[in-house]
Amino acid sequence: MSWLTDYVRPKLRGFLQRDVPENLWTNCDSCSQMILVKELERAKKVCPHCGHHMRATAKERLEWTFDHGEYTTIELPKMPVDPLNFKDSKRYTERLKDARNKSHLDEALVVAHGLIEGQKAVVAVMAPEFLLGTMGAALGEAFVAACRLAVLQKAPLVIYTASGGARMQEGAISLMQMPRTTIGVQMLAEAGLPYIVVFTNPTTGGVSASFAMLGDVHIAEPNALIAFAGPRVIQDTVREKLPEGFQRSEYLKKHGMVDIVAKRSELSELLGRLIGLLTCQKREADGESIAAE
């Protein structure tokens, strides 16, 4: 044995095997490039290499949207936990408990109010981290609560949609939330309040077939999947090759179902401009009606 093996090699091995902090790096879901977690957080979870918009939590959405990340959440109505006493590989109550422990949320929708570019707004965010943002009775009731809050505050409602569709564990009850949420949108329309929908990836199923498609303005993040049934199901049904980019944000904008495709970094400013424009038009219309009287 020489000093190289006895002394130098252990020193080199110790240097090379120095502890590296966990979660220092992550990989892009699209291009698989390695990204520093802190760099990704600064970029609002948008890949600096390919521009892919990664999945974001409800808390992150709220912080990115409201001025200075300051907002107030509201307590949502309580609903029956397991109306059908459903069980598959595990009980529905257990799935809900696991989802709440992991996400630190009560349901797949969070409702808050605050300022966007200095203007009052109510924001509802669907949480993909809670059972894939699926819609059940509690989510439907939470959406209606968001609409009521907007009417009470005379403020626009902005919703970020992200959902796998209706929640199968609630059966027909989950499907009944489609007309239920539509009533909430009608409340906003009758009050003359703007309703702005921001589609994120993915927005599918009963959510896309109800309140997600009823906005006054439809905004979408780049390359978001927006559909009722997925492209594979449709392709198997029609037995034809689908166009490139079918059911993605850019395709839907080209065909008139989405008004604006906006990068995540632009959303807060864009929402502020839209709110200012739409609420200004409402004030002018109210002024004209008063003058006419």
C-alpha cells in the first residue's frame, strides 16, 4: 500500500461523495433537461429550455396572480363526505383523507379574493394535487360560493381550471354539478360581472363541458390539453388520424374556442388589463342607464 491508496484515494472519494442537498435539481416533463429547482421556481415552473409549462399547485397560482402574493381565502361550504358510501380498491373516505393530508387542502377548489394590478377580484383555482382536480358536490358548491362572493363584492371572477373531469366516486351527483355550476355563471351574468377562465393543462371531462367553457374571455396557457374526451378516445371513435396539436391551446385558439394563449409570466398583467377594460365598460354602461333615467 502506498500513500496514494492510503491517503489520497480516501480524500478524493470523500470529496466526490460529499452530501448533496435533496431536491436541488429536477427534470422537465417535456424535454427531460435538468433544471435547478430554485431557477424553476423563479420562472414560475416554466422550463427555461423548451418553455414547457409544468403543473402548479393552487397556492402557487394564487401567489403568482395577486399583487405581492397577498390574498385572503374563504371557508368553503361543508358537504356530505361520502354520499354513496363508495368503495373500490379502497374507501372513498380514505382517498379523501389521503388527498387532504398530501395537499393540505379541503377540496379541489380554492377560492380567494384580493387585488390584481390594483383592482378587486375573486379568484378560484382548481387544484390538480387534490384527486387530479376532479369535480364532486363539494367542488360544485365551492364554485357557486365563489360566484356569490364575486356578486357580493361586485368584483370579477377569475378561475384557473385544471381537472380530470367528474369524480367517479360520487356518480351522478358529480354530474349534477355541471348544471349547478352553470347557475353560478348565470348569477355573474345577471350581476353584469366579468367571468374570466384561464385553461391550464389539463382541463377535461365535465369541467370543460360546463363552467370552463362559459367565460366572457377564455385564456389558455401554451399547449394545454382542453377537451371533453381525450384525443386517443376520439381517434378510436372516428377512426381517423387527428390533426397535429388537436385539442391543444393553439389549435383551439385558431378555431375560435380560446381567445388568448398567454405565457404564465404574462398572466397577471393580462388579467389586470382585462379586468380594467371590462369593469370600465360596465361602469360606462351603468352611467348611461342612469343618465337615461
